[in-house]
Amino acid sequence: MKVLITLLLSLTLQAAMASHADDGRGLFQQNCAGCHGENGDGGVGVPLNLPAFQASVDDHYLRQTIRLGRPGRVMPGFPSLSDAQIDQLIAYIRGWTGKPAPKFPRDPVQGDPARGGQLFAQHCASCHGEDARGGHGTGVTMSRKRDLPILAPALNNSGFLAAASDALILNTIKHGRSGTPMPAFGQAGLNEQAMKDITAWLRSLEKSIQPRTPPEHVEPVIVVEADDTYENTIQAIKDTIIGNNFRFIREQKLEQGFFPDDQVSQKETILYFCNFNFLYDAMNVDPRVGMFLPCRITVVERDGKVQVMAINPKAMSILFNNDELDKACDTMGQIYRDLIEEATL
Ligand code: HEC
Ligand code: HEC
């Protein structure tokens, strides 16, 4: 339990501290650098310091993107930052290129959305995904350099569509983002009307976006009572872990390191285990799963009762903003339930 509390506490503290830096640089370091890189050169998040990026987005887009985030994608919203703090962030980001922000008209672009949808499937879906749902995962895998902006953003996203005007979208399609995989379609065979049709189709997606609703009730901890003794239960869990093709890593007394050795309770043990395929897949979805991997199951005996427990990964993942991570954590939770059930039968 202490582990969960420590973890939750440090997350909450991070969130609370995040709003205290009072200049653009400090705000960026605390809230953004972890994903977008210390100098905005990219990481889990796309690079923000590229001249081509900055020339393609107005300040309204930056402001709305920071405010709203990209619901269900990795990019969080920052509703608690004040307008003044967001202005400081934007000034800091613009400082990397020193160029003035472009301005885009707010009028809608006229185009044929049906034709745009077909063109999108032909020219864009290979990167931006079917229905413009975005590239898969974070783009960060263990085999690629962290600063490579491989992942194509979701364009069917309420945060993106609220931030981007039609003119901004059209301009991005036309000129691309030099320095990233996003091609300049003005030079790659699409005429003005085709690009307007695609823009009109992207805009039309706004109507069908479902608001992201967090799950109603998630049990923070999976707890099962075991009928067997403390020692036998630990052995049964180890056997089940190995029997299910997980690698057993180690066991440790829960309080080890928190108290002097002679005061550490001998009746509280954490078992660490892993399955490297799962680890790889999960890290690919979101490197933050590293916070709750490797898998761990805790066995405690209190008042003669033996309990087997695991932190429900879903309770952790709802703190983040990633539909794919939610799914991976559902899988992880199910793995825990199955293992614990099998071991305590
Ligand atoms: C947890 C990681 C994470 C954090 C923290 C984060 N971002 Fe992002 N950000 C992303 C990702 C990933 C994307 C791409 C969205 C997508 O894939 O759909 C993104 C997109 C953006 C975009 C749009 C870029 C574009 O190409 O149009 C801007 C602007 C942005 N972030 C600014 C910020 C700022 C400013 C902060 C801090 C206040 C911040 N982000 C914090 C991950 C993050
Ligand atoms: C080869 C892959 C690839 C193709 C093909 C591609 N894109 Fe992109 N696109 C990207 C990447 C990667 C980014 C993020 C660029 C960055 O880091 O600033 C992007 C960014 C964008 C953006 C800005 C959104 C944001 O949040 O940054 C829009 C709009 C966009 N693309 C539209 C399109 C359209 C429309 C097409 C088809 C006509 C298309 N793209 C084809 C890879 C691609």
C-alpha cells in the first residue's frame, strides 16, 4: 500500500508544483520538457522548435492546444495554467526561432468533404491512420532515437480541431513541416481544390467526436483473500507466474528500505515479475507504463488472514491522457486477476 501511496503522492506533488514556476522557461521545464525535450526538440511529443512548425501555427493554435490538450492522445490539457502563464509559455516557445507568429484568417475553407475523405485515405491515412485517428503508440520505441518525430498526430481530435482554423490546416497540408515526415503536398501532386476538400473533410469530423469520459468507478487495488498459509501462497504465486510464461524477477519484503532491517515485517512480501513481450508492447504505447512495471503482486498476512494484492493499473492510467494506455492497463489488470485467481484456487 505504501508503494501506491508514495507513487500517487509524487504524481500529485508533481502536478501541484507544476503551476508554480513563474516564467516561460520554468513553466516549460516543469510542464512540457519531459515530453517535448528541454529545448523543444522533441521526444515523446513532437518538436516545437522547428522553424517550419512555428511558421505553420498561430498563437491561437498554441494557446488552445496547451489549454485543451489532445484528449485521448498523450498530450495532456493544462486547464489550471492561467492565461498569463500560457502567454509566457508561448513567448518562450517563440523565442526559439525569434520569428513573429503567423496569422491565419478564421473563415471556413470551401471544399467537398466526401471527396476529401477519399483523398485522405489515399494520401494521408498511411501515416495519420484510418479516420485520421493518428499514428499508433507514442512513436517512441526502444529501437528508435528519441528525438525522431515519427508519430503522426491524430487529426480527428477535439483538441486539434478546436485549436486549428481551416486556413491553418490548409496551409500545413500545402507546406508540410520541413524537418519532420509531414510532406508538403503543394509540391507533391495535390492541387488547391484537393487540399481544400481534405480540409473540409477534417472539419466535418468535429461533429462526430464523442467526448472522452473517464471510467466511472475503478477499484484502486485488486485484493483476493487466500485460503492457504502465507508461505504456501507466495510459492503458489511464484509457480503460477512461471507457469504462465512470465519471468520471476525477485521478491522483497514490502517494508525493506523504509525501516531498519530488524523492524521490517516478515509477513509482507512483494513479488516482481515480467513478460518481455508485454513490457515491450506496453512501453511502445506509452513509456510512462514504466512507472508501474515490472508487474508486482504483494502478499500480506494480517491477523492470521493472507491477502494477495496488486495495484490496479487502470487506476494509474486514468491519471494520464491516453486511450491506448487505458487499454494496455486493462490487459495488465486482467493478467493480475487471472494470475491471482489461479494461484489462490
Ligand atoms: C505527456 C507528454 C506531453 C506533455 C507533458 C506535453 N505534451 Fe505537447 N504533445 C505531446 C504529444 C504526444 C503531441 C502530439 C499529439 C498527437 O500525437 O496527437 C503533443 C502536441 C503538442 C502541440 C501540437 C504540436 C503540433 O504539431 O501541432 C503543442 C503546441 C504542444 N504539444 C505543446 C505543449 C506544451 C506547451 C506543453 C507544456 C505546457 C506540452 N505540450 C506538454 C506530448 C506532451
Ligand atoms: C509520411 C507520413 C505523413 C503523411 C503521408 C502525411 N502526414 Fe501529416 N504529419 C505527419 C507528421 C509526422 C506530423 C507531425 C509533424 C510535426 O512534428 O510537426 C504531421 C502533421 C500534420 C498536421 C499538423 C497536425 C499537428 O497536430 O501537428 C496536419 C494538419 C497534417 N499532418 C495533415 C496531413 C494531411 C491532410 C495529409 C495528407 C494529404 C498528411 N498529413 C500526410 C506525417 C505525415
